[in-house]
Amino acid sequence: MASDDRWLERLRLELAWFTGRAMLHSRGAGVILRFAHVRPRRRGFQPLRANEITPQFLDRAIRALKRWRYDFLGMDEVCRRAVTLPEKRRFVALTFDGAPKDFINFAYPVLTRHAVPFTIYVPTAFPDGVGEAWWLGLEQVIARESRISLMVGDREQRFTVTGNAEKQALFSYLESWLRSLPPAELSAAIADLCTRYRIDLAAVSREASMDWEDLAQLAADPLVTIGSATVNYPVLANMRDAGALREMTMGKAVAEAAFGREIRHFAFPFGDRSSFRRSHVVMAEEAGFASAVSTIPGIVDAEGRTNLRALPRISWDGRVRSLRMMRVLASGVAFAPVKPTGSATGQT
């Protein structure tokens, strides 16, 4: 079903390209693009393939956006454009989530060569070496094993998975279940699973993340905006309000102490509609953030019509390598106009 949905969506975007709508009827002030991993193409079981692009694709995408005459902006300037009168040229903001190690090795050289601004959102437990990339532990267990057992709720479940499709289905099922748990229960569940199958989750998480030295290199670059993504990258919707606000304020405080500057911009962990609530949008303002980005797709309007603390982003699907699709999505014609849900000050 999911593959059918992707095919239909791609067909819809292809039609928008061939009818010329993307070139003739652009909407909004601009768009924020979201990427996670940038690294060479890998082989084998990759349940999170949608979150990966290659350095070569990033290079092609930036060249194309320049050719289409987009203004490349950091998040401070995005906030300004979102509350002022529309400008002649539309903008694009490049954002990267999670501070993975592959960013410094593969994405940053491309971005530096093009001299374009970008924003990276850092969950501060990970450069500290104590964050848990539970999704990577889950991926490694399923990739390596054909018979898997674990406690799901109050009973043990057993799965036999041999082919790639079965492994993908199991990953999707367990990822969804784990994401539904409060942080303490999630940590206990993934610890049990990784212990059973001899996966060192702490080592996997450390190896996958940039450290503070890597981030200091980025922070010294005037084209780089450092943003916060909490401390531990939890699903905020699974937390009590006090815990969620603490994650937001502590992530900001730790990053400000590490970089010696104000951290003005925030990314909701995971960022889809099930991962945060309206109350968290208000908390972003209470915590002192000028903006907060989601992964809910859409465009940024001018004149204060888009809530700065619930900004939409287009998460690029790494399984798609068509620049035509990027042009259609960046134009905004793929997104239906919506009524404003609040002011740019963060009220919804």
C-alpha cells in the first residue's frame, strides 16, 4: 500500500511538472527543505533509505536551486521573510536534522563548495556521547537476525523474517510501537532488544553522531546556523508537559553554553503530526525560540500568515532522485492553500 501511495504521489507531481504549473504558478514566500543523512549509497537492508541522499544528489540539488533563482537563506532571514511583504524572488532554506557523523564527512564539503547558508539541529545528548539512536539499534538487529523475540507490552512476541520485505515490515511495525512509548519505556525496550542480540547501542549511537569538536568546526562558519533539537530527541507527545518543556529548555541551554551564543531556532524531534501538540508550539515560544520547524510538508507564506513556531518543511525522500520533483515541491503548487492557524508570534 505504501509503495502504491508513493507511486500515485509521484504521478501527481510529474503531471504538475509537465503541465508547467511549477514554473507558472509558484506559491508562498519560499520553502524549507529537510534532510537527515548525506552519504554514499549503501547496499543491504536499509529501512530508513528515505532519510538518505548522496553527496552527488545534494550537489545537483543546490546547482538546480541556484539555476531556478532561489535565494538561499539561514533561519534568521527565513523568519524575517515570513513576516514582511513578499519579495520578488522566492527562498529556500536547507536544514539538516540530528547532527549525524556523515554530515561533517559528506554534506559539509558540498555546502562549503557552494557557499550556501544552512541550519543544523542538534540534540545535545548525542555529541555528549549519551544519546540513544534506538532506530539504528533496531535496524542492526533486524538486518542481522532471522528470528527475533522481544517483549511487546506485557508479553513476548516472536518473529521470523528472512526476505527484505519481511524485515522492512517488521521494522515498520516495531518502529511505530517504540515511537508510541514514553521515553523511559522506550529506553528499556530497546535496551532489552539490543542486549538479547549483542548490539552495543551506546557504541552504535556514538559512532553515528558528530562530537563537539565537529560541531565547533561548523559553529565557526558564518554560513552555519546551529539550532536545537532537545537533549535526547524524544517524541514530545509521549511526555508530560513539564518534561517536554525541560527537554526544550535544557537542549537550548546546553547548546548555548557549548557554542557561546544564543540558540534561536528549534526543530521538533521527528516533527510529524503525531510527535508534537499545539501546547509544544506554545512551549517553543516560552523557551525563547524565534522559530520551530516541523516535518509537516508545506510552504512558508509572507506577511505573518505562517506560524513561526510551527513552520512546515519538505522532507526530501532519498529514494527519489528526480530534480523535476524537487522543483514542483519547492514551487508550492503541490500543497493546497490553508487558512492561517495563528499569528507569527506562535499562538495557534
